[in-house]
Amino acid sequence: MTDIDVRLRGVTKRFADFVAVDAIDLDIRHGRFVTLLGPSGCGKTTTLRMIGGFEHPDAGDIQVGGEPVTGSSSRHHTRMVFQSYALFPHMKVSENIAFGLRMARMPNEAIRRSCAEIIEMLGLAGQEDKYPNQLSGGQQQRVALARALVTRPRVLLLDEPLGALDLKMRKRMQIELKNLQREVGITFIYVTHDQEEAMNLSDEIVVMDRGRIVQSGTPEQIYGSPATPYVADFIGETNLVEAVIASRRDGRIVTSSALGEIVARPAVGLEARDGDPVVVAIRPENLALGEGAEGLSNQTRGTIRQISFLGAVTRVIVDCGGLPLSIDHRGRLAASAGDLVPVGFSGDDVVVMAPQV
Ligand code: ATP
């Protein structure tokens, strides 16, 4: 028995001449919270809809629970929750939730028990006799989740389910969703373009760009070891510095750049030779200036152009050899605009990657 719930191999979807999803391979393990993340139009929703059996791939195979997604059988394994909730307006909360079980001709007593359990789990007790238009957005989304979960699918598909909520409710529902997923233990596949939401919720993030998967991994892996400049820039902030590979030293790559020599870690899967152009990604929080730069393995210097106090950190823009670097400084800053300051960073914290294609 494999613990892979969802398997995609060479899955491609075209709309006329446009390739929306381009030969993707993906394995999703049982009980994981997996997020498809990327900007609008990168193919996330189309991928999710194909897993749910709402769209059919032009090429490739999709399996859910070991069965091919073709027609009705696989539909038993998945349920989808939409941003728009898609509740039945003329049905009460309890009727909306029970609908799928009634369709499956479950006995009344079993329906009552299943619904009571899920209503309790989603904090909807007391709302059973209301109609959707008598509920807040957050409550409506909970009803949509309850309606999907009550049928005990193997995999729950969620398409920007919090997109219609205000920021505060969205944050609250993020915590609830994560707890809910742990409690029910089923696989959640979640689509969002919001990188913070993806970081918050996911066991694994699958980053997509123009119909392809560019990297997948835990939030820590994606943030700490981005595979491409696109990933580094899309998830969190980063300084991207153009460089050329000069040599290798103890598993590290030595590059030359406008900042001088930079020694850094190679990105996962980097295939590059000496003399090749590369990009070095340095997060603002990994750059130190002034006294903090002392002793770090990479050193340069630059002129402070701008200082902005942001609360937890001070964002300092330093011009290093014509390159503006964003630096997040913690604590008091003993320097002002116009000062020439040392800037340093550790080779452990920066990644060398192939230039964006
Ligand atoms: P969003 O967050 O905006 O929904 P997405 O990453 O989910 O973006 P998709 O909805 O999967 O992207 O769409 C991928 C591309 O395919 C887009 O360029 C979109 O315009 C196109 N597309 C999607 N569905 C159709 C369709 N039914 N007919 C034609 N083009 C489509």
C-alpha cells in the first residue's frame, strides 16, 4: 500500500494554442497539506480542477487513491471547496451540509450523526437552521468546508478558499484550517497566490510558473534554498546579484560580481561551470552592516542611501558598487544616510543559482 494519494505524470492542459499546464509530475503523500503557489495565470487552478476531474488533461496521467481520474469513480475520492463557497441559498446550514450524504443515500440516523460531528468540529453549533445569507463570510466558508468534509473524501481540494474574506478573518481561518487538517488527517491541496498564506499553512509548497513546477519542498526549504531567481523573488524578499562563477572551494561556489568576490552555496540542481553567468540571492535579513558585518565570510562596503524604520526592523538601502542592496537591520542603527559602511554576509545564507530563463 503506497501512501501517495495523488500522482501526476506528464500532465499537460492546453486551451486552444495556449499551454496552461506543461508536462507536470507531482506526488502528494497522504495526510499532507500541500499548496500550489504562483502568480495569477500560472496554472494552479487548472491543475487542481484536473485532479478533481473537472477538466481533462490533453496528455499525461492523474491518479487519486491509486485510481485514474477519468469520470465518476475518482470523484468519490475528492471534494472541492471554492472561493465563492457555492452553497445552496435556499437550503439551511444543516441541509447544505447533509446534501452529499443524502445524495449517497446514507441512512437518516447516520446522516444526523455525521453532520452533528462535523458541525461541532467546525464551530457551527447553533447555526444549523440559518440560511447562507444570514451568515458571515467566515461562517459560510465553514459551512462549505463542513459540506465537503462530511463525505469523508480522501483528498480535499481548496481553490483560494479564503480569498473573499477580510484580512483579519483570513488570518483566523488560516489557523482554523491548519488545525482542521491535522484533526481530520486527510490530504489538503490548496491553491493560493499569497506566499505568506502558503508559508503559514503548508507542509509542502509547490511553486508554479507559466504552467510548470519550478520547485517543491517544505516552506523552510523553499525560503532558505530557492532553486531559481523566480522562487527567491516570489517567496519573501531578496536581493538578486548578477555574478560569474570564478571557482569552487570546499563545496562552495566562488563568484565575482559588482560586490566583489562572493562565496555561497549552490542552489539545488545547479549545473554550471566556471565562467558561467549566475545569480546570487541574498535575503535582506542575512545582510549585516557596520559592526555587525565584522567576521562574516563575505565582505563589501557601500554608501547608505535610505533608512526606513519599519518597527521590528530598520530597512536600509545601501549602494554597493552601483547596486542597491536592501538590508534589514535589527536594533539601533549607528549610521545615517551618506555614510560609507562595511556590509557583510555569511556564505551559509546565500545561494548561487542559474539566471532566469
Ligand atoms: P488564478 O489565480 O488567476 O486563477 P491560476 O494560476 O489558477 O490563476 P489558471 O486558472 O489555471 O491559473 O489558468 C491558467 C491559464 O489558462 C490562464 O492564462 C487562463 O487564462 C487560461 N485558462 C484557464 N481556463 C481556461 C479556459 N476554460 N479557456 C481558456 N483559457 C483558460
